[in-house]
Amino acid sequence: MPEERFDPTAPDKRAAVVAGHIARYEKAARILLGCKTVVDAACGLGHGTALLDSMFYDVAGVDCSEEAIEECWKRHSETGARFLRVDLKTWDWPSVDAIVSVDTIEHFEDPEPVVARMMGAADKIVLAWPAVRNSNPFHLSFIGPDEVRRWFRNWDLLHWEVEPGSRGRYFFTAWSCR
């Protein structure tokens, strides 16, 4: 698997990194209570998708990596979640109640079109991404708070937080189009 693919079961993962990543999904789930259909965008190995599946009626994890999706099915086949290989830049997003995107948008050179596609499909969107520039070669862009506020200028802000992280601070935001 690519180095950037988050695997909470890997022996080299520090407890704080795992806890922070899982906590973002738990926070998203609390904010999205009442939703029924949820997509975990760039689900990786599916641990966040499995957590969301325990709280929502219809959950799908999507990722661009065939290897990651195969691993999702192996690790989380007991859940009701579906896992699909898609390209977030071109996928014809279905209409859903919510999209959760944790550690995703910084992996695009230009994340705005990807977020715009999400906005066309969901009533609520949760985004979490690094709040500091870093040397991670997989992070192709740095997204500042003003940029995200501009993207969502016609949406209602549900939650905005700068949270501590084991590898620097994170932005955690939630938006509603209604």
C-alpha cells in the first residue's frame, strides 16, 4: 500500500495518530446525526467507513485505489457498508444526505472542483485536512480557511474547529446547504 494510506492496525502507527483520525470520524458522525445516506470520500482501508456504517442506514466508502477497496472488503465485509472504486474528480456522485472527507482534499493539486462535485450531491459535507503546510510528498496543495469559506459561501456553517493533531493542527469543518 502507498505510504500515505492510513492503516490504524499497522504496528508502526502511534496511538495518538490513530486516535486523532478515528476521533474525526466520530465527530463527523455526531454532527451528521439524522442523516441516512453517507459517503466516505477517499475511504482508504475503510476503518472510518465501518465506523460510520454502525451509525447510519446506508454508507458507502469510495476510493481511487483498487487495492484499497479490495482490502476494505476483506477487513469490513461484516458491515453493511459498500465499497466502490471511483475517481473523485470524475465520479457521477449520487444524491446523498452527507459526505465525509477526512484527509482527502490536500491530495489534489486543485481540490476546488472535487469539492464542488461533492457540493452538488450532498446536503451536508464534513471536511478535515491539515491546517499547516508540511513536507508530505502526497500532499499536493495547502488549503487555507479563507479558501474553504469561499467555496462554501452559500452554505450554512455547522461547525468549524482548529484541532490539535499529533502531526500538526487540523481544520475540521461541517457545512449544510439547507
